[in-house]
Amino acid sequence: MHQDTHQERMPNRRRGAGRTIALNSSMNGLNRKDLALGAIIVAIVLFIIVPLPTPALDFLLMLNITMGILILLNSLYSSEPLDMSLFPTVLLVTTLFRLVLNVSTTRLILLRGYAGEVVNTFGGFVAGGNLVVGAIIFVIIVIVNFMVITKGSERVAEVTARFTLDAMPGKQMAIDADLNTGLIDDDEAKARRKKIQDESNFFGAMDGASKFVKGDAIAGILITFVNIIGGLALGMTGFGGGESLSLQEAAQKYIIMTVGDGLVSQIPALLISTATGILVTKSVNEGGISQTVMKQLFSQPLSLTIAGAVIAFMGIVTPLPWYIFIPFGIFLLVFGVSKSGQMRLAYVQSELSEVDEEAETVRRPENVVSLLNVDPILLLFGYGLIPLVDSAQGGDLLDRVVMIRRQIALELGAIVPVIHLRDDIKLGPSQYRILIKGVEVASGEILFDHYMAMNPGNVEEEIDGIETVEPYMGLPALWIPQSQRERAEALGYTVVDPPAIIATHLTEIIRRHLHELFTRQNVQTLIDNVKESNSVLVEELLPKLMTVGDVQKVLANLLREGVSIRDLVTILETLADYAPTTRDADLLTEYARQSLRRSISRKWLEGPTASVLTLDPALEELIANSVKRTEQGSYLALDPADAQAIFDSLQEELPKLTSLGMQPVILASPMARLHFKRLVEQIAPDLGVLSYNEVEPQAEIQSVGMVSVNR
């Protein structure tokens, strides 16, 4: 007993050791990547407490200036703002670093009157050793940084963040429209959506990060003011062990150091503020910024010529230094004339190259590979319907097309191919055509700026309008102007706008032909989705028992009769149960339908008691005897006279259901159901044919008629 327990514990120890090794490995990876950054941040904060020696402080001040230059240049030469997506974080860290250095230099200035060679050089060399000059230069830098660059950058960041957030829905709709028209694929659509989200996050963060720059400028002014007051007080009182100095001596010693400290901190702050302004005002350029600036500022010869003439004129008629203005004006004039000649030459060369390209295109053999692709679903429309598609003109047909794919995916569980929309000058202005795999399957005509009004059957009062026919169902309708829309709706008419007419027609056509559009690639995509949570089921079924093509045939059969395949797990479970005994796709479809009987019954059998038609047993026997089975499947070989008798009987019995306001449903035996459905779908495509095994046990059925084969 003790030995067994010991053996059972050993694997647990091994597993625990494995978890420990994995955890240690993860921690080592984390230490290697993030320990240095974390140590730097903590060290920056510790510099507030720990006094720094002057050589170390000189190095850190040099590093601060270097970081400011690097950030400015990277912002300037980045192709788009998102190239520096971590700029808000970098801005926070550099601001903290600069303020910590201010604290360190303040400590040394007040305690020793000396804060290192960097601060001393900025106070003596940049300010010329003059208190007034140094103070003025410092004040000018602060005013430029705080009042101009920082304030402008903050406002631009705020407006850009607001506009970016407001534009997100429109950009996402544009991506969906491009995806549905086939201009982009799914991967590019995902990349564009991610970029939109990143832009929103970036400019939102920049809106807040600009407050760091503003606060840093204010803090620099206050620190400088404190340094001056504190330095004068310490120097004149001798507090801290030093000799008492006169006001002039204290000012010369401490204020020069303070001004140098302010210049050392404000120059990097000015660089980073400028980088912030560049980022929030930057637009996306295909070329480099230097090329873009040259192109935009020096691309107009007329502007260069006029500017050169004005500058030269000022050098001639005014006391301004002529040796500067006249040569530069002449230079601009010559440059403008030269630029004009270059543009004329480039225009002539482009014209010649276009002619050569056209001639070469005529001579070379045509590449017809691109012409071989066939759009699965294509909506062609006349030029008069372009406003319905163009969102700039208020059209929302593209948005409705996007919703069609989502709606069918939710209802039927199938992937609808990308729906392409294209204008066609061969069509009439108000006509449209729907093509499935390059073949026209439906068409219609829309009266623009009008609404279609249809009488549901209970409206007695008539309204004026242009008579027409609803394009899908073929029901009588009227075209009415917008002024009569409210009156028609008040009378009980069903009023539909033109985009809804096209979208509804397109939706029903896709439903009817969805089984043709459902490819093996679509099946593989659905199976991969199921495999994430039901890997055992998929591995058992594919490829041991069935191929992807076999599954595709079953799913296409279900979609052909409008059965949803969203519950794909149940369908695959059923196929895994029956595939070992049969490879007949039609028979497997019947088994799958029986597994989905709940959803099928809820769709066709409405109300507490459902009224249906049934098949005469003699007819079922006739169908069973007429079924021929081959290696490719089974088919119904029925005598034409018997088929016509079935059609006549069906047309006599269907009014018994339609007169009750119920959708036509026929119940048949499992063996006869599929063949009867395929027989009558040519005259009644919307007829629901169910087997007894597809009806829920608790459903109440009432037969109101029987379809027979009596001749």
C-alpha cells in the first residue's frame, strides 16, 4: 500500500518540477527583457533622494540633451505618427528624468554653489557670463516653449484625438465596403481595423501626454525662481557654513548657475516639445519628409519667380543690404525659370511615354489570366443608381450588403462569399442585375427618389402611383413619391425604399443559391472553427470516415432546403455515427435533418396545432419503387404521366393551406421525403417537405389534405 502511494506521488512531483522549471524559465526571460528598464526607472526616482557627484551629473545632463535630439529627429523622419506609438510613455519618462536632474542640480547649487561643468558652461558660455543676457535667453526659451509650441501641440492633440474618435465608425464602414466590393481581402481588412484602433489609442494618449510637456515647462520656471531666491538667501546669509556674500557677489555666483541650470533643462524640453508638435501635426507621406517639403515649398515656378523679384526689388529701392537681397533674389529668379523649364520637359516626356505605352500595349499579347476570375456574387447597376451606393451622396447600399453577409451567417451558419458591386453602362439608368458565378439569375428596375408601396391584402383605399411589380415575389406594387409615403403607411401599405428593395432581392437570391456558393474552402473554415473546441469529433470524422467534399455535399443539401447549419457540431456528430455504414450523401443528409428536428419543426410547424398535407401511401410506394440507385447516388425515375398527376393533385391541395394563411408544409415518410421534394421544387420551390422523423414528438399535427397520384 505504501509503495503504491509512493509511485502515485512520483508523477505529481515530476509535474510539479516541470511547472517549476517552466516558471523559472519564464522569470529568466522576463528578467533578461525587462530588468534593465525597470532598474533605470527606479534609479531615476532614487536620484531625488541620493545626491549625485558632479561627474555623474554631467554625464546625465549630456544624456538628457542627447535623448532630446534623438526624439526630435525620430519624430521628424518617421513616416507616420504610429511609427512612434510609445511616444507618450517616452515623454513621461523623459519628463520625469529631466525634473529629477533639476532637483539634483538644485541641491548642488544651493549646497556648494557649483553643479558641474555642463551647468557652469551653459551659464558662462551660452549666457556670456552676463546675468541679464542669461535671464533674457532663459525667459525667451520658456515663452517659446510654453506659450507657442506646448500650447499649440496640446490644442492640436486634443482636436486630433476628438476627430480621430469621431471618424472611427466611418473608417470602419469604409473598410467593410472595400471588403465587400473585393478591393481588399480579410487580412488587409483586419490590419486596417487594427491601425484605426491604434491611431485612436495613440492620439488619445497624446492628448493626455501633452499635459506632461505643459507641466514640465511650468515646473522649470518655478524651480528656476526657487533656485534664485534660495541661492541669494544662502549666499548673503552664509547659511550652511560658507562666507557671507554681498548681493552682487551672490547674484554672480548663484544666478549664473541657476540660469545655466535652466538652460540645460529647457533646451531638451524645447526639443521634446517640438517633437510632440511634429508628431501630432504629421501627415502620412509616401516619400521622405525632406522630399515632401521640397516638393510642396519649391514646386511652383511662378511663386519662386515672384518671390525672387520682390526680394531683389527690396534690395534695390530700400536701404537694406543690397549685397544680401539682390543676389538671393536673382538666385530665386533663376531657380524659378529653371524649374519651369524642367516641368515643361517632364510634361513632354510623360506625354511621349504614355504614347509609347499605348503603342506597346497594342503590340504585346494580352494577359488574359486576370479575365478568368468569376465573381461568386455580383450586383451590376445602372449609373442612375450610383447615389444609392456612394456614401458621399448619402447612399447606404454598401452598409446593407455588409449586413446581408452577417444576417445569413447568423441565420443559416454559412459563409457568404464577398458580394461585389459594379456599375455597368450597358444597363439602363435605373436597372440592376444579380449574377451568380457570372450568370444572371435575377434583375429589377428601381425608380429613383420614389418608394415602393405594396398592399398586404387588407387595404381598401387606393393611392395614386406608378404601377410596378415587386422584383422578387412578383407581387403588384406602386411607385409613390416621398410626399405620399406617410399617407400610404397610415393607410396600411407596406412602404419600402429603393436600397431596401435591392438588398431584400439580393438576400433572397443568395438564400436560394447559397448551396451553389458553399465551397470546400468554406467547409474547411467552419471545420477549423469547430476543431478548436471539438478536436476529438473532427479527428474521428476527417479524414478517416469522410472527406471535406463529402461533408460539403451534406451541408449543401441542407442549405438547399433552407436548413441552418449553425449547429455544426450536431451535424458532424450525426455524420460520425452513420458514415461507417453508408457513404450516400442524400441518406446522410436525411440523418442530419432528423438530428436537427427541433429547429426544423420550429421553422415550419407554427402555432399550437400545425395544419399540413400528407402523401397518399400509394404515392409513397410508387416513389419508393421508382428510385434508382447507382454508385453516384440515387435518383427518381418516374413516369411523366405520374409526375403530371402528382403536380395536378398538389395544385388542388395547396390552396387548403394558403386559404388558412399558413405556409404550405407536406409530411412524408423518410424514404420518400427527399425524392418528393426534388420532384415538386420546380413548381413549388418554397414548399416545405418534412419527414415524420423530423417532427418533434410534442408537436400537434392536423392533416387537411392528401396528395395522391390518381389519374
